[in-house]
Amino acid sequence: PWVKSSLAPGSKVVTDYLRNAGLQTYLDQLGFNLVGYGCTTCIGNSGPLPDDISHCVAEHDLVVSSVLSGNRNFEGRVHPQVRANWLASPPLVVAYALCGTTCSDLSREPIGQDKEGNDVYLKDIWPSNEEIAAEVAKVSGT
């Protein structure tokens, strides 16, 4: 599957949090590069699909989907050819991007494989409450 990814946090404060936590480097490696702030992508400014993808969607009348953490989940809002839009938390947006499909049950099915070919599940990469609290404390100075 082809996956388009981008990162448009609500403010520069979030960018600072991600950078200070050391997460932005990994998000960049996964293709979640900063494209702007606020409603950059959720108001249809996500940019074009590659021509071959766009042609395939139109020719086969495909229902393609997006997973986003904004509040714009109605048909065509993110992109005119994207008819199914799912709202999720930011970590789940990344997980679905890694999986490459919204047709998987991430609570039971692998999101992908590691370098050795072993299945990787969401539970394997999901941070614990303690890990989240430690990162929040680190970036907020508490």
C-alpha cells in the first residue's frame, strides 16, 4: 500500500515537546515531517496524490482512507479522492501508517515486521503510562 504521511501539530509548542523528547527524529524517519501548524492538512491542503495513485483510485472507483488526529473526518475534506477518514489519537495515526491499511484490527493483527521478519504488534511499541509520564516530565520540566 502507498501511505502519505505528514505532521501538522496545533502549535510550535508541540514541535518543541517532540524535539525535546527526542521523538521528532524518529517521526521524520517514518515520514512524519513537519508541514505546518494547525489546520494545514485538515482543510484539504494535504497536496496531490501521485498521478499513478490518483489514476488508480479514479479508474477503479476505490474508497481510500486517511487516519488523522484532527477533527475533519468527512468525505473529501482531507483530499477530494479520500472518501473514508478515521479520527484517532496521534500514536494510532502513526501505527496505522506503519500498518499501511485501515482494514486491520491493530489490537490483534501485526502492524508490520521487524528487520528479522518477526511480527510486530501495537502492544510491542505502545508506551506504558510510566513511559509517557517520564517523557512529559522531561519536556515540561516537572
